Amino acid sequence: MSRERLIYLPLGGSGEIGMNAYVYGYGPEDRERLILVDLGVAFSDMDTSPGVDLIFADISWLAENKDRLEAVFITHGHEDHVGAVGHYWERLGVPVYARTFTANLARHKMADRGQPEEMVRTVSAWPEMTEAGPFKVGFLPVSHSIPESAALVIDSPAGRVIHSGDFKLDETPLVGEPFDPELWTDVSKDGVQALICDSTNVFSPHAGRSEASVGPEIEALVSGAPNMVVATTFASNVARVKTLAEAGERAGRSICLMGRAMRRMVEAATTTGVLTSFPKVVSPEEAAMIPRENLMLLVTGSQGERRAASAQLANGKYNGITLKEGDMFLFSSKTIPGNERGVIRIINQFSEMGVDVVDDSTGKYHVSGHANRPDLQRLHEIVNPAMVIPNHGEHRHLREHAKLAGESGRASIVAVNGTMLDLSGKAPRVVQHVETGRTYLDGSVQIGALDGIVRDRIRMALNGKVVVTVILDEDDEPLGEAWCETMGLPELGRSDAPLLDVIEEDLTQFLRRAGAKTLANDDKLENELRRIARNTCREEIGKKPETTVIISRLR
Amino acid sequence: MSRERLIYLPLGGSGEIGMNAYVYGYGPEDRERLILVDLGVAFSDMDTSPGVDLIFADISWLAENKDRLEAVFITHGHEDHVGAVGHYWERLGVPVYARTFTANLARHKMADRGQPEEMVRTVSAWPEMTEAGPFKVGFLPVSHSIPESAALVIDSPAGRVIHSGDFKLDETPLVGEPFDPELWTDVSKDGVQALICDSTNVFSPHAGRSEASVGPEIEALVSGAPNMVVATTFASNVARVKTLAEAGERAGRSICLMGRAMRRMVEAATTTGVLTSFPKVVSPEEAAMIPRENLMLLVTGSQGERRAASAQLANGKYNGITLKEGDMFLFSSKTIPGNERGVIRIINQFSEMGVDVVDDSTGKYHVSGHANRPDLQRLHEIVNPAMVIPNHGEHRHLREHAKLAGESGRASIVAVNGTMLDLSGKAPRVVQHVETGRTYLDGSVQIGALDGIVRDRIRMALNGKVVVTVILDEDDEPLGEAWCETMGLPELGRSDAPLLDVIEEDLTQFLRRAGAKTLANDDKLENELRRIARNTCREEIGKKPETTVIISRLR
């Protein structure tokens, strides 16, 4: 029997921000008992994944080894950590552990996909620990931009690992437990083998600010506003939603929540006891009757999402409310890279309406939920692990974080998705590369990111589409002329004749001259027709469209 | 005869950043003699304009009134100011005036499109003025991120207008004329009716820094680098290219220019006398022989463009050179909003290669080419115009700039594309709304942004495509079965049978049951077949694809 070992394998979230999924294992080689930490999604974009609904980590390796899997542990309720639980649970079939608020959200995910909600089990925070095979796992509260985030304390015979989850060091987080350095020191005092650590803000040079710092600024802003105030933030940032609501209340305004996620999150936080007080809210119908200078709306859509409340207000009206000249719209949020166009679009729409937009460029109305560079250093010092394994970041973040750890003499390594590490020794050691990738939820079907399906859609978007149909009789003679349809192409080309006519004319001429051998050979005929259609388009309109050729034979 | 008036009409560049085109006119209503300032392009993106090559302002109004047009004046050589000259010249047919360097670039644009280069006429800077109908136009040097930028002094019987063009207030710009407050005071001393003014950086609260401030920082960075250094900036930012090259030279490195635009711009600047000195450069072949610690590459691709030198180096190799662990890549540039994804992609690729990436986040290695808020205020004060008309900005920029002007008691207005202003009075007055929009260069064809062509391509990218063909005989009876092709759709759906088979089966069943009336009616049959194909797809794969139905009748 081979030596027992402690392994770590990121399947998602290392080499990108999103779709977190981290495997830990303990046991003899290839027979390690496994646990999974987080099971999240990433979001599509037009550049690389048009029409895709959600992006998951490819968990094939884990599904193939499900007999070795003990449990799933969810650190917190953000979509990139819990979003795939409902979609993937059936392939894993093990209990899912989370703290109360996160478990509430995870159960919704299960229910949405027809999976058994009872497989989500609520656990208490540290010092309670859950056994899962050779592991004991505890949920150590951390502050983040959603309630009840937890770092995981993962004990195995090979020692203690701390998986930070997404975190910041906030001693006055407003909602949830403050960062408690003494507790962390205590948890770490007998030695920590490895700290697996959030890398998101490793490039932010200054220590992070507390959630408590934004309240007074927002209150001053809202108090000075002469007309209606609308504010947006991530609905799951319940502390911020509360900060905004209380600032509005102190400024003498009625608070109205708009957007499904905003109401649902406040409700979930109240139900689970995370939120013990919240200003009284009015319904949109009541809001419409309140003088605008006494009203503050809290709305979804901080990233400019097209269907969210913010975008609908920017388009004119939402829930019977229309913004007017002199109203104020506050982004109490940061634009996630890649979302700039959508956010700028609604800012300009508000500008056209005469609405004054305030964003986070001054740094006063938003603070990040992730630990900045000095905070990471501080956590390294408190935990004092034998090794630091950066996760939750693009390659540049992981690399910078590994360097940072190295600067204080700690062993570290950049381990992207698919890199299996042995954490048992003095330093992390790569022991295997596992095939990983992305799975797309496309409509109701899961497809591989490299299947070529989305690539074909991108090609149609760039090049347009031509369909050519030809009918041949029993003697392989063309019956009538070639017929074309185009989509996404101009109607007129260089010849100033309809593009369709020019293509059809060229195809028909070819058919007239084509030899019997060509006409009898489907492949040859198809290739020739495609080539001609594409070349004619290139000459006429300067584009070579995607082309489908349909040959029908009356046999 | 009606009163003569001075009009201003932005056709592009007001309400967006890009495709600048501003009309001025003087004369009786609807008989004003016209000039055009700038004729630029904007760039496409996957979200809104996939496959589009370039975006132009719709100049229909101007083309319809070309008999009243006297001339085009180009303020500077950036694509968003000069890029459409070659494409549109034929529709306008008037002389194009520009300073030497800009004229050099404009002639290339004309030649590229087979237009007469000699219609581009080189003018000297202020105090020389060019007559164009009722106007006299002078080119007042300003600093910007390209050589020989000019503000235009536009005199008409209704007084003097200053059109700032893109500018910053730089008293040590390294290349080109420093900002000369005395000259500007002198030009403005007899009264300026209107200042039409760049709004790009109105939200930047601190006074802009000089180009001279980045040289020492870059030199310190390059001197400290142990291995190869690669730097990117916009090739047209000749001053920056020179700053980078000189920093490299002082650090004892050979300089190599990579990317066509980089070499072409340095050449154009040297030919036109704009660049009087530049370090000796080595060819890529020579560079490959030089020890990497003695080498500095200046490359194209500061915005992560896929085909530029930076992206190709990130992919592995360019011109025989490969980056290695410990090399440094410097972005001496800012990422334009919307380009984040591309830039981040290459940063991560470099990170994977072990290349250290330095960006402008510290503010040390890049300065903007546009006037910041205090600089705008300073220019307002120096010029002291009766009115300030913000241009070159999205709506939010124009609105903020108009507010800023209002704060010091100047008349102002937000005039987006298509808003014709009368500038003759004490304050700007809207006199007409002209239809404007965007024209896409799509392959070799110009199409309207609202023609639906690009919308169809976006739909195919989001929804995929199905083609249905059915053949009917002389009696309107289906001949054989329905035939489908799909593109951009998964092969298997919910039934676990091939999607094509399921659709074809449903269509064939419909055809068997369809009545003679339906089979004889093309429209009805097409609609039914489309509906069935889409519904089957929705059930099988959760998507309703774009569908083309082709009905062939053997008559």
C-alpha cells in the first residue's frame, strides 16, 4: 500500500475568476477520499460564448470518481460558488454542507432543478466540524460582500488546511461576524499545513476599507439630494443594501426595493436571521404616491444587466416609476471587467434623462469584498502556513500572489485548473494533470466549450450565412435553377444587382457546365457549390459567408 | 432674404466617442455655405456590431447638401477624426485641409480607397488661414497624443469660433508645439463667439500631467529590468514612442519597432519633419541576435487587438522573437473602455509565460492626451467665449461639460449628433434636428446600422440556425421527407436522439397530415414548418433557433 497523501485539485476558479470548484483528497494514491469545495458558475459574453446561458467547470474527473466523493462544502452564496449545485448535484449525489444563509440559497438552486433540497445540510460556524471521510471540516466566519461567508478549516491526518474562500479583513462589517484576529491565531496555533487563499485583489496596494466606512458617505450624499435617489448594488451584498436603506431612512426617505433578486435576498437574509433589522420598506405602488424627494429606490442591475431594474429605469419606466431631471442614481458598486459597455450604456441613458449619476470613482460609496495585498500579507502572517496556494484568480493574480507569499519565505505555487498538488510535504508538489475545461449550459443542453457549436454561431455572427439548394432528377440533371437564401448579409453588392440573383446566376451557370461525374458526386458538387457561393459573395460584398449546401436528389 | 446665421451641426462624435464629423455653416437659413471638421470612424464590437469592419457617421444630410459644402478640415490624424476620409470623399468632392503630418495620413486614406490624393492640401499652422466660402480657418497647434494636432480658429461674419479638437494643455509635450497660453490669449482677445470643446476627460478631477513626466519613470523602470523589455502604446503617439525609445537607449538597449503601424508612424513622423531625432533602431532579425537584457521592443497592440504584435507575442512568437520568464511587458497606455477583455487576455497569457506585466495602474507610465476638468476650466477662462459647446464625448460627458461651463456663467447646451444650433446669438439655440445615425462598412458594402442585417447575425449568434427544405411535386404532394440542417446547435437534445432526426420526424408527420390547402399555400406552409421546427428545438434543446424554410415545387 502506497503512502497516504493530501491532495488539492482545482477544477474551476484557478486561472479565471468564476466557476469555483476545488477538490481535496486524502488517502493512498488514486484512492484518496475526496471532498469538493464550492460548485459555482461563470457568465457568458458575446465575444466568446454568445447565446450561452451559464458556464460550469467540467467536472468529468470528479463524476468519474464519485464513489470516492464524501461531500460538497459551500463557502458562501455567490453564484460563482454555489450556482452549479442544482445542475450538477445528480452527477455527484453527496450531501452539500453550508451555513444557514448559504444553505437557504443552495436549496433554491436544488429546487430550481428538481433536485432533493434535503441533501443540503445546514451547519453551524466554527468550532462545529463536519466529518467527511478522513476529513473534518469547520466553517470559520469571514467577512465578504455576502452574509455568512466562511473560510473552511479542513483537518486531515496530514494536518490542517485553511481554505480562505472569498474574504476580506473587516472588523466592522455591519452584517455578520467581524474579522477576529485572535480566533484566527487560535485556529492556526498548532500549525497549518497549507493556506489556499483568495487572490482577487492582490494587485490592490492599499489595505481594504471596512463596510462601515461607506455608510456616512452615502448618508451625506443622499441627504443632499434634492429629488429622488436610486441606488444599486449586488442584491446579495445584504450589508450594503442595509447601509443604503438606513442612509435613506436617516435622510427621511421611504425605501422601496425593486428587482426580484433585491427582494428575495432581503427576505432570505431576514428569514435566516442574518438580518436582524432593516428599515421598513414600501411597495412600488406605494412608492409611486410618495413625493420623490422623500423616496429612495434600491434596485438590481449594478452591472448594467439588460433585464435588471436599473436598465429598465434607464429605458424609461419600471414598476410604474419614471426617473426625471434632477434625480440621482448611485452605483454603490464596482463594474466587473467586461461589463463596462453595459454600465456605460445605462449611465448615458440616465444622462439623457437629466439624471445625475454617481459612481464609485471617488471610492467613497463602495468598498470591495476581497482582501487587498496588505490584507493578504496579514493573513499569511496570522495563519503562518507551511505553504500558500493562491486560488480564485486569473493567472496573473495567482502568479502575483505566489510571488507575494514567496517574499516572506513561504512555499507557494501557481496551480491552475487541472493541476493536482500533493500538499503533504514541506512544499506543494505537482503530481498529476487532470483534463478540465468549461461546460456550457446552452438552452437546456450542456455542451462542451470546445464542441464547435458556439464557434459556429460566432462565425455566423461575423460572416453571415448563405443556404444553397439544388435539386437533381433521376438522371443527375439539375431540375430548375439553384436557389439561395441569405441571412445577415446585405441585399445589394458591387454589381448593384440583388446579391441573391448574382449568386444564383453563378451557381446556375456552373450547373449548366458541370460534367456528369461532378453532378453525380454529392461531396464534389457540394464543395463546388459552396466555393462558388462564397467566392461570389467575396467579390460582391467583400465577405465569405458561412454556407450550407443542400442537394436533393429525386431517386 | 432671411437673416444670415452661423450654424453648428454634429453628425458624429457628440453622444459617443468616435466617428467625429462636425458641420459649420454661415449664410441665410437653409442656404448656409458649409464646412466639415473631421471625418472619422468608430470601431465595431461583438455585442452590437459583429463582423462589421468600420463604423462611419451617416453623412446623408451633408451629401444631399454637397453643393453648399466648401471644404473639409481635419484637426489631427487619429482614426476617429480622419479614418473615413477615403471612404466618403467621393460623396463630398471638396478639398481636404490638414497640417503636414495629418495630411500625410489623410493621403494614405485617400490612396487606399482609390481617391485623388491631391485633394488633400497641406496647410501651415496659425497664423496662416484658409478661405472656404464665408469662412477663414486657421490651425492653432495644441498638444494631444499624436503629432501636429490643431484647434481650428473659424472666422465668419458672425464672429470667431474656436473648435478645440482633441487637446490637452501640455507645456512640455516632447514632440510638437507646447501649449502657449499667451498665443491663445492673443487669438481670443477680440472676443470668441463659441468654443466647441473636447469633453473626453471632464470627469477627471485633477489637472493633466505632461508627456515629459513619464520619461524618467519609464527610464527607471527599464534600467531596473533584468531581461528583455517590451513596451506598447498607440503607434500614433509618436511622442510616447520616442520617450520609450529614448528611455531604452539611455538604459543601454537596442530598440526594435514591431508591428506595421509602429514602423509606419515613426516613418511618417520622420518624413514630415515632425520627429527630428529618434534613437537608431534595429530590425527584428538583428534584434534576435542581441542579448535580451540589451533589447527593448516597441510593439503595436496596446488595446489587446488580436492581430497586433502584442497579441502575437502573447501567443508565442512574433518576427522570430519569443518572450521568456523574467522579461517585462509595459503597457504605456490606458485600456479604452470596452477593450478590457482583450487586454486582460494577453496579460494572462504573458503571466503564463512568466513575463512580468506593468500597466498604467500606478499612473507613472502613461498620461492622457485629453484635457482634464481643471484644464477645461482653464481653457474656458483663457478663451472666454460667449458660449461653450461640448463635443467629443458620450452624453454623460457632454452634459457634465455643459454644467461645468454653466458654473462659470457661460451659455452652454448639450447638442448630440443631429442637433443643429444657431451660434449667432448670445446663447446657442436649437434650430433643427437632422436625421443622423451610423453607417457600417461590412466587408466592402456600406449598410445602415438599422437595416437589420447585423441584427440577424446577432440573432444567429444567440439562437443558432435551422434550415428546413421540403420538395413538393406537381400535385402539391410532398416528395420524400422534410430535410433539415442546423448550425450552431447541439447534436443531441432531450430525447437523446439526434436533434435533426427529431425535427425531421416532426416535420414529416406534419406534412403527412397537412391538408391540400396548406400544402398549396407557400406562406402558410412555410409558417407552419418554421413554427414546428422552432417548437421542436425549444422542447429538445431549450432554444428557438433562427429558421429558414425552403419550399421547392416541381411545376
